[in-house]
Amino acid sequence: MTADSERFANELDQHLVRNGFIWGPEPEIYNGLAGFYTYGPMGKLLKNKLEGEMRDVFKQHMFSEVEAPIIMPRTVWKASGHLDTFVDPMILCSQCEGSFRADKLIEENHDVVADGMSDEELLTFIADRDITCPACGGTFDMEIHDYNLMMQTEVGGNEAYNRPETATTTYLPFKRYWRFFRKKLPIKVFQIGKAFRNEISPRQHVLRGREFTQAEGQIFVTEEMKHDWDEYEDIKDEKLPLWPADYQERGADPEWMTVEEAVENGVVTSQAYAWCLYVAFDLFTSAGVPEGRIRYREHQEDEMAHYARDAWDLEIELNSFGWVECCGVHDRGDYDLSQHSEHSPEDLTFKDNQGNEVMPHILEIAFGTDRPTFAVLDMFYNPEEDRLEIPNHIAPLDVAVFPLMTKDDLPDVARNLYQRLHRHRFDVEYDDSGSIGKRYARNDAKGTALCVTVDFDTLEDDTVTIRDRDTTEQVRVRMAELEETIQEYLYSGTALSELGEPVE
């Protein structure tokens, strides 16, 4: 992390705290517990907007949403492999006794991927680069300890665990899906909900929390379907920024290539998998992440999960923390349902048209919604102006309504207008405190897309002033046309000057 990026991160953090986006670590009044945060009023609005956009994209691609329990008994996590393999490499400081995740210590200090390094390679890298404790500057004990990330609890006297991701809980009702979706594959479902990981040393704000919101799409298919995918023809000419493993090894940059090129040249393993990469890209760009800030990094062979047939990470370039993994797209083969068939009383195979028993394969799009929320705040924070220039369609507040002054009928008209806009499902705020200039500045800092002012002319001709956050341009619009005007400006890209009379 450079001095400039560290300064940016500190300024951003102060801005987010001051303007009601993210507070913590929580509980602050008890000195906080690392990895737990509160989303304030503005942060929750923004996170809701991003999750809403992502829900829409999943549904456009014909996924159905489900919601599964957060807690599952021990037997589930034994079958899934989490109890035995869901571990991170921990290293201890020999002076302050702080514990840290060894691979992330390396990645935070050097532009390398350490996730697939062996224990010996991790220790050698730390020693050769003289990496020291970020808390006290001390040296490490130079021993790697396995640290299990599962959060244990107890239910009715029985051992259970909080889920570390939503995937496993999504897989378990497969037989229910099979019957509900009329015994036909592919089956596409997604889930958005809380997950928990007992991170060794949570840092980098909400990027590495112990409690976070996971969003995952799961597609149940057969092996044959992967190579003859119905939606492939619709997206084969779309381009994606791919960084294959061999490019990484020889120091080449990512390349924008069409989905068809990636499949035909063997860069990815199947049509269906390539389609999943496209869907994930659609999810993040629809949530406001610029295309130029995204790359897909293929997993190196030594970092691939044992069950993975193909694995790529969607990474986003942040101003504060550089390139950060924000989504994983995996071909999991038939590993998951095979495991749960073996460990549960239920056979999770189905019979195909020839009467053969088939174990479904799973394609997965896995991400959290905290990271893209933070990414949007990071990428669209303007430190010089101390404001958030968030794309209009995901701005936490669509519009703020002001009375010019708190006298005569202006407050009543403004409050009625606030209620009217709220009924039309806009995210709207009412503010009558301080000068108009201060109210504009407060809402610029929050990323509010538009400000509407009710003034004395409003009482005469039923018009109001609309101000744009980024350009500070103002136009006069009739109140009867206000909802339509706001809708068109926020979602069609029409210039504000085309929607009303300019204010000189």
C-alpha cells in the first residue's frame, strides 16, 4: 500500500463515518470487535441499491431466489469438507503476539498472488522481503499454523456452525428444486444472505469482515449441457477482460477477448462456464463498477480447489487497496452433491431419459455484496471536493427536497412533495436546516443525485428548481411533471438541460 493510497483510504474512511455510510468496528462504545461493522442510513441505502441491481440481473438471466438457514448441524459441514479444509495459514508476531493471515500479509505488501503458496514458500517470501508485523513492526515466529474459519455454535445441545458461505445451504434442497422445476435441468437459483468467517486478522475495512453478506448463483447442469449451452449464442460476441494463468506467468497484461474466442481457444473449459463469466461481469457493471476497473484472473494450478474444473476471480482495482478479488466463478463438477449423497440418507442423483442415474454438476457465481459496495464508494469518492459522485441509478438518495426558507407555506409544500416522491418509490430526503448552499454540500457528500428546491415562485406557478450533483446545473420544472422528469434523468441518461428551463 503506497503512501498516497493509504492517505486516500484514511480520507475515505473519515468521509464514510461522517456521512453515515459505515461505522465500526462495532460495538464502538466497547472499543469494537474487528470484522464487524454497522451500515448507517446512507450505507444501507447504497447497499440495498446494489443488491437490488444484482437481483435484477440474476432474474434477467432466469435465476430464482431462495433463502436457506444460516446455521447447519456439524454433519453438513463435515460432508462439505469445511471442517477439514476451510483453513487459512496463520503466522504470529513474536513481539506483540498478534495473529495474521500469512498469504494476505504478502499480497498487501507485494503485487503477487500468495493464495496457492505452500507453507515453506510463504515463510521464505516473508523472510526474503523482510515483511514485519503491521501492528508493532516486530518479526514473526516463522511458523505457519492452520486456522479454521468456521464459527461454532450450539443448537439444542448439538454442535452446529454458522455458514461460511451461502453455497452449501443452497445445494441441500436439490431434490425439492428437481420436483419444483418439473424435473428438468438446468436449474438456476441464487441466494443473498449473511455468512460468517472467523478471519484471523480482519483489515481493509469491510473487504475482510467476519460477518458479511454473501450473494451466490448456483446452476445445476449435466456434463453434456456445459458444452451445448442454450444462452451461449446470445452472448458469444461479448468481450471480457481475461487474464489467463499463462499470461500471468510471462508477465502479460489481461486481454479483452470475446466469449467465443475464449471457448474456441480453450481459455475456458465450456460454453456454460463462459456464460457464467459473462453473467458475473453483467452483475458488477450493472452495480456501477466501470468496465475498465475489472479483470478476470484465472487461478494458478496450485491454488485451484481439489474439486474445481475451472476457476476465475473477478477482481476490481480500488484507489485504496489496489486489485481486490470480488467474485469467484467456479465449475465445481459433481463434488458437492456427491458428498451430500454419501453422507446423508438421500440419494441426490436423478434418472435421465435413458434411465441412467446422473449426479448433477454445479456451476457457481460467488461473491459478497460488501466488497462491491465498498468498491463503489472507493472509486467514486472525490477527495478534492470531499463528495461522492456515484452513478445516478445506484445513488443512495435519488433526490433531496428543500424549502428555500422555513416560512410562509414553503415547508408544507416541500413536505407534501417529499411524501409524493416517496409514494412513487424514490429514495428521498427532506432537509430544511441551514442555508441552501450547506444543504447542497451535505447532499453532494452523500452522493444524492438531485436536489429539488421549493421557493416563492413555486407558490405562484407550481414549478420547482432541480439541481444536478456533479455539474451543479439547475433547471426549472413543473411540479406535475416532477416524477417523470426525475425518472428519465436517473435512468435514461438524458441531460438535465433537456428536461426543463435552465436557471440563469
